[in-house]
Amino acid sequence: MGDKPIWEQIGSSFVQHYYQLFDTDRTQLGSIYIDASCLTWEGQQFQGKAAIVEKLSSLPFTKIAHSITAQDHQPTPDSCILSMVVGQLKADEDQVLGFQKTFLLKHYSNVRVRANKVFRLAPHIL
Amino acid sequence: MADTPMWEQIGTGFVQHYYQQFDTDRVKLADLYTDTSCLTWEGVGFQGKNAIMGKLTSLPFQTIQHSITAQDHHPTPDSCVMTMVMGQLKADQDQVMGFQQVFLLKNIDNKWVCTNDMFRLSLHNFGA
């Protein structure tokens, strides 16, 4: 792991932590958002930690499993980390769906939080 | 358009311009990048305008067409615009494929440029 750039290390471990939390107990995701965070979920916008956690906690499935196909991480000019994740998910007994998600991570007083998050399901390609 | 937030106007305008350029004459995309821009193309990183343009102009197809299915735009804490695009593309006579792309746009000297760009085809390991 010594040769991996710092932004890849941070991005990768964030992604691992995020999906582990999401799949086991997503009410705990609150710790990674702040009041200035934005979420766009399937085209709908939510602003601030409370609104975001409420949206995520109220998603209509009992169980969820994410599988990451690929992830890319880049440092931004303002010392944030931009991460793009492509994967598949399965909610309850529904069919497997593809998804993509983008995170922007910013360092605030020794805690890395997610400032922006955009999520979309991949449409079927006929 | 008056009710559309500024970041959506900027993001939407950029996306339209980017794919139009890409599909007609991608050499002209050089204007959108700087010497510190980063591109990750299918998992491979390229740093700076020259390296990025080297990659984009050497992609192995004659004709390319992008079709945007969805796009989302966010303002960032540092006054940038973060844009996520999902769509489909067709290169030459190949089959249509899904793709996703993320851009981070920054206003430098009164011009919106792309500082970060990540592209992936929507390919998964089905089954297993």
C-alpha cells in the first residue's frame, strides 16, 4: 500500500467504509455528512445532513447489498478528493441493478466528510 | 432559464459543449483543460492538458456519438461545479454501450475549465 497516492488510499477506504455502513445500518451514515452537504438521489436533491440521512434511512428496502465493479479517485485543486464508483446492487429480492455514484470528500478538522454525493441507477440498455 | 440555479446552467452548458466537441472534433477539447487537469480514462490516469489531449485524440475510432441519458450538477464548498453524466455511446459500427463520466469544473480567469475528469464504460461482471 506504500506506493498508492494518498488520495487513492483515502478514497478507497472511504468507499469501503461507506458501503459497509450502507449495507448493514445506514442510519449510521450521518457521521460522514455535514450541514453543507448535498445529495442528489435519482435526480432529486437533498440539502444538509438531516435531510440526507432521512432520505437514506427511508429508502424502501429491508436489505441491500452493493458490489463495487470499479472505483476511481482524483485529488482536486482545492485539496478535496473526487471519487467515482460503478457497481451493482441488489435490494431485497429485486433483480440486480447497475449504479453509479460520485462523492466529493473534504477534510474538516481531522474528520473526512462527504460534501457532495450524486447517485443514479444505470438504465437498462435495450 | 431564470429559475435554474447557476451551477446547473454552467454544468448543463458544459456538458452540451463537451459532447458536441467530442463527437465532431475532439482536438478542440484542449480549451477545456489546464496544465493541472487530471483525467482518469477507464482506470488509467493522465495529468495535464497535453497528456489528456494525447489520450483523447488517439482513441481508436473514426466516428463517435454520445447520447446523454441523465446529468446531475452540484455546487461544491469551494465554488466549483461537480457534474455527473450517464449516457450511451456508439463508436464506428460497434454496439451501443453505456458510460458514466464525472467532471469537476472551476472558474479560472473568468473561464470555466475542467480540472478533473473521470470516464468509465458501464461494464459489469454479470453472474458469479
